[in-house]
Amino acid sequence: MTGYRVVLAALATVVLVAVAPEANSASGTLLTTCGQLVTTNATVGNDLTCTGDGILVVAPGITINLNGHTLNGDGGAADRGVNVTAVDNVTVKNGVIRSFGIGVVGTASADHLTVTNVVASGGVTGIGIGGDLASVSSSVAASNSDAGIRIFGDTASVKSTTSSGNGASGIVINGDGAKISGVNASGNTTFGIAVDLGSDNAVVKSSTFSGNGQTGILSEGNEAKLNGNRADGNGFDGDASPFPQIAKLGIVAIGTVAGKNIARGNNDTSECLPALLC
């Protein structure tokens, strides 16, 4: 995962771009064109089709309200739908972000980024966050060519969210203390969710992981709690993994773990490793 850390960290370098002037209203900035630098609360006024970044957030403590509109990208791998650069306590909500390299991105020093009621689809990565205390809720990350959601930071929260049909894992977590609940991560090419090596004290509960090409839940940290999840029909592309002996199971925990779950119809009839998990 080192490459993804480098990519997210590199986003902290701000590239100077020509931007349209901001239209101001009593409630903050009205966004009607692509590429605007935003320093106040802002509301998108219409659907936007962009050839570069959609919205660049450069001030802390503000909300970007997509207002039910769609930000359309042109598929450029370096383009960001909403780019939150080195500022904290930003919220992005209520709209669709389509066909960007990353739909919503927070750089490694952008802490407490909240994404809610957002659909991020058809890009490379749907949502990519590098800071601590990230929160993704009531959102969808679907049909992206890489992962649906990637978070590199401690104390992340993902709840009531769907991540499906992505070209890598549905959700990737790299950081301690993550809390995942009410998630549906299904039909992804590799894992439903991967809690990476060294990501300790993760909680994954009351979620569904089905039809993923490899393991439904992969937990590699210590003191994990996996409870009340379903992992069905995963692992049928497990032979493509460098570790096919674990990639065909419904649930795999490599570090210390506790909890009880249901796993059925996965490619390895053992269903769970260790067996106590299901």
C-alpha cells in the first residue's frame, strides 16, 4: 500500500491554477464553474462538467453542499472531484461525483474530513482520505477501477455505506481504531474490506460482504473485533491472489481477534480463519 500513501501525500503540494471568480451569497459561495478555490461554506448551483479538478477546498471548517447536483469529470487520473488540501474539519455532502481520478480526496494532513450522502462512481478511486478522524456515512462508492474507499489515517468511521463493483477492494483501511458498521461491500474484484497490516483495534460489525472476488473480510491488525457480519459467496477469484490459501475464505483475521459472524458458500468450505469467527 506504500504507493497509495505517496499519492495521497503528494496531493499536499498545491498547483496554482486559473480559477473563475467566486459568486457570493448570504449563505456563502455559490459554485457554478469548475476549478474554484473555496474558502467559505459553498453550495453547488448546477451540474458541472470538468476537464480538471472540480472543487478545491483551501480553508478549514467549511461545508461543501453539492445540493443534489453532479460533478462530472473526464476520466483524468490526476483529476479530483472535491480536493481537500491540508485543511481540517471539512464536510462534503449531498451529491454525485463521477469519473474523476479520486472523487473526494483529503490529503494526509486533512483531518476530520466528513463525507455524507455522496455517490462517488466511475472513477479510479471513489473516496481517498489521508488524514485522521475521517468519516464516511450514507454514501456509495461504486464501479471505480481501483478501490471504492481508501482511508490512511487513525480513528476512521465508515457507516451505512455501500461500496460495490469496484476494480480492487470495496474498502481499504490503514490506521488504528477504525469503526465500520452497517456497510455493504459486495461484488468487488478483490476484498470486500481489507484492514491492513498494523491497523490495530478495528471494529467491523453488522455489515455484509458478498460476492467479492477474494476474501470478504481481511483483518491484519491486532485486537480486532468482528461481530455480527455476513460474508457469503466470496473468494471465487482467489486463485488470482498471491495468497490463494486465504483468498478463498469468507473471513480471515491474521492478528488477534474476537467476535462471531455468519459465513456461507465461500470458495473455501472452512469459511473462516480462525474458525471461531463463524
